[in-house]
Amino acid sequence: MDLDQKLKLLRASAAKTRCDSGLEHQLKYLLKLQKRERTLAGERARCPIEQCVEGEVSRNVLGEFFLARQTLPFGRPYGSSRIGDVAFADLSPLNLFLPGQTLPESSSILYLDTETTGLAGGTGTCAFMIGMGRAEGSGFRVQQYFLRELTEEKAALRALEDALASCEAVVTFNGKTFDLPLLETRYRLARMRSPFERLIHLDLLHPARRMWKLRLESCELKRLEREVLAVNRHGDVDGADIPRLYFDYLRGGNARGLEAVFYHNALDIVTLAALAAALSENLRQGGENGVADGRDLFSLSRIFHCAGESDRAVAACCKALDRGLPESIEPRALAHLAAQHKRQGNYRAAAELWRELVRRETPDSIAAYEQLAIYYEHRERDVAKAVEFAEAALDRLRGQPNSCLAGRRLSHRLNRLRRKASFQTQSGERQTLIG
């Protein structure tokens, strides 16, 4: 019989025998014992962050916060690479995604990720953990600024500002939409100037989507980590559970549930650096080595095209077609390659690809018919053939949704070509009569 059951029995007995002072005394003693046990249980449940995570209480002029530090040695493996390769990777190829800006050397680049009290953003959301990583000394150092109480926010923001003083660029994952706007809001609410204004910012989410979305569809950081970097996490926590774990800590003072949050944040930072290195290497190689999947090669070709590097776009797209592409993607690659050949003035190669698209009767064939009409009119000087392809394009366009604008354009082209063909026919007849 446990203590609570004994109390119930004694209360019942006491109610029936109020005159028994000995029984009442025993009841009071047991109540006091129960209260003491509950107090001791609460004290045992409390576990400060200093006892759960390696770090220390840090102080500055604005107060205190908890600072966790760890340094990963350069020789440590991380998936298919090593920490040293990640920390000192040349990220200059990523300048393709930063028009007019140039990333500095690796030692001046900081990788940043936050853990917050919610995902909605706005003034009610606070970053209770700000994690950052950078190459330093003989390793890749990860530092995590943690708020034991929300009142420690100003001190942590000041410490982050000091850490950013020696950096020239910051790399995030979805930081353009979430992390940096959130931190800038917190700086404004604290009446402090944001240190991010002067920094080059590369949000790696968008380049990662452009590089790997065709193959992976979902470009969440964990998916990229597993499929691109060959890293499998163990003992991690779901990001959706992190705000609840922090609020549980604030209510009860037990930091044991936050160990996994520190681990999660640190892995996100290292993965961010490794992903930047992997993408940079793909761009540098241009599909020569390392890129095994045709879908990634096609994505690489489109990236080069957008950057105005036509030769590299053609080379990567040819490799993608040689490597093999899914049936749903291959016509897009053929149309893309034809556009590159046209841009370079290689019209015959482009026409051959357009003819292939026409033979396949894919959704891209309408554009191919139109391009062939243009090619035969201006390059082969065969107006009759141009009329044939323009008529075929217009015929296949009928019944297509949202085809009004394209239909008007094709109708205008076809009418002009017919007039031109008629004029050539009449001119030929006159020349025959004169002759």
C-alpha cells in the first residue's frame, strides 16, 4: 500500500473518530511527510542546463546567457567527406547565386541556424538558441548561444554581434525568409542595431532546390543530408517538437530534454557547411566528376544557363542526356539543349533537336514546331516548309488550355508566312514569263 492510499484510509478513519487525537496526530505527520517527498521529487526533477550540456555561463555588459562550444577536428569524417574539406572549401563557384557579390575566403564565412519558440515568426517569436559555426584554428568550431530565461536575450544578441564582427558573409538555410528577419526583428525590439546589414548573405535553400529538386523533390535539410552527403542522423529530435521542449524546460527547469535540441542544432550547422561545399564542388566540376545522376546534370545545365555560361550549360546537358533521364524530363532537356545551340548560333544542331521533339509529340513539341517554322523561314529560306510547321503548331495548339495568346501569335506568324509564300510564288511566275 502506497502513501496516498494510507492517507485516504486515515482520512476516512479520522472522519469517523474525531475524538481520537492520536489518529489525527498521525494523519498530520503523514501529510507533512507527503509534502516533503513531493518537494524532494521536484528538486530531483530540476536539472540546470550546465549539468546536461557541455558549456558555461557567459557574461557581458548586458547580462548572462549559456554558451555551448565544441570543436570538430578537421580529420573527422562527416558522411562522404571530412570536416577539414568542409571547413576550408572554396565557395567561390557559389558566386553564381550572388549577382554582383563575391564570397570571401572560408575563414570569414559564418554558418548560422536558430531554434525558436515557434515557426510563425513575428514579434512573439524568439530565438532561444542561436547556433553558429566557422573554420577556426585546427577545427570547425560550433558555438550555441542559449537563453536559460527569455530575459537573457539582449546579452545573447550582443554576443552574436561581437562574434559577427570578424565575418564578411553568413550562410543559412531558409534564412532569407525566416532566421535573419527574425533576428533583425529581435535586434530592433531590443533597440540594438542589426549586425547583418553589412554581411553578404547566401541562403542555401534556393540553390539547393535548383540543384537537387528534380531528383529529390523534397529539399529539406535532412533529406539533402542523407541523399547528397550520405549522413544518417541518430538520436535526433523532430524540429516540430523543439518549441515544446523549450517551454517544458522554462516551466520545470529540467534541461534533460534539451540535449537533443543542442545536438540537432549543431548537426544542422555542420550539414549546412558540408552542403555548401558539395554544391560548390559540383559547380566547379561542371559535371565532369562526382555528379552521377542525369537529373542533377540537367539541373546543373540550367544553373549555368541562368548564369550566362552557355558552353558549360551545353556540356552539362549533353552529359545528362548521355547518362539517361526519366521520360517525363528528357523532352525538357532536349528543348533546353536546343535553346542553348540556338543561342550559340548552332542552328542546324538546334533544328535536329526540334525535329526529335516533333517526332515524339510531347508537350514541348508545339514550341518545337514554331521554332522549326522560324528556322526554315530565316535560315533555310524555305517559306513553304515554314508554313507547314506553323500550320502544324497551330493545329496542335487548338483545344489546349490557356492557349489564346500563343494561338494569336501563331496565327499572326502563319498569315504572314502565307502572304510571303504567295508573294514568292507570284514573283516566280513573273520571272518565268519574262524569261
